[in-house]
Amino acid sequence: MTLLEEILNYNLKFVEDKTYENYETSKVPTMKAVMLTCMDTRLVELSTKALGFKNGDVKLVKNAGATITHPYGSTMRSLLVGIYALGAEEIIIMGHKDCGMGGINVEQVLNTMKDRGIKEETISILKHSGIDLDHFLGGFSDVRENVRANIDLVYNHPLFDQNVPVHGLVIDPHTGEVELIQNGYEKVVKN
Ligand SMILES: [Zn+2]
């Protein structure tokens, strides 16, 4: 059985058994927060369970490395829309220890792409068109610094409401223990 068949079969039973009733909630986040965290497999459930969040409590944005790669990219868009249109009043940016994007080797990623059929010529054309592949595919060396840099990016965004607290956390993917990097309430600018 393929993964897709497995998923679809499971889903038939999930709906038939009305398992969804355990997850019924609204689109407005009960805890009034939008959280950006990493797509790491160990955080699929841990990222919310370790913080006490249930279904419906937060808007959850996940990507590789819990990183805002562009001020007008989809991650920043999600955070802004979360605040201005979807009922979130606080932002949480949570990186984690032992992140796959920590010290990722871009050269190795490019080599793997070539092994899988992406032409050297394509990569060369992209580089010459001004696409910074090192930045696009790159990670970070220090997760705490990365969380701080992302918080700065949010606070410096021209469309960001400075009254919204942005908290920074780093979670241990084994124990779920969270380290406070930035208490957003201390940075809130009152008009
Ligand atoms: Zn990660």
C-alpha cells in the first residue's frame, strides 16, 4: 500500500467514526497567538503539546528552520495576516536545538540536486540571474541568534504593529523543554 492509499483509507475511517469531533473548534485562535516554528518531524506534535496548545489554540506556521527568509515572503505574510485578519494578538517564534537547518551544507544540497537530475547549467543560470542560492537554501549556525534575527526582522517590518508582542523560544526536540530567548512583553511599544 502506498502512503497516499494509507492516508486515504485512514481518513475514511476517521470521518466515519466521527473522530473529528475531538478537534472541532473555530478559526479564531483561542490563545490569540500565531506561532512560527520548524517543520522538524519531532515537532509535529511536540511543538504544541509542550506549550499546552490544543487544536484551535494557535495559528501555526511551519517551515525549514522557523525562519523568515524574505520580508515579503509567505512566512511574514502568514504572521501579518494572523495578526491583522485572523484574531492573533501575539507572535511566538520558536526555533529548536539540533535543527536540520543549523549548519546545512548548501554545496552538498546542490550536489544532491545534480545527482537527481538538475543540470549544472540550470544552477549556473540561476546564479547569473541574481538568485542567491546560498541564501535561499542556507541555514544558520546558532539557533538562538536565528530566533533573535527573526524577531528583529518582524519588529523592523514596515507593516508590523509595534504593539504586538513577539516572543522568542528555543525548544529541545527530545524533552520539550523550552528556553526563553525573548519576552515579547518587554519590547512592546505603547503608543
Ligand atoms: Zn528544525
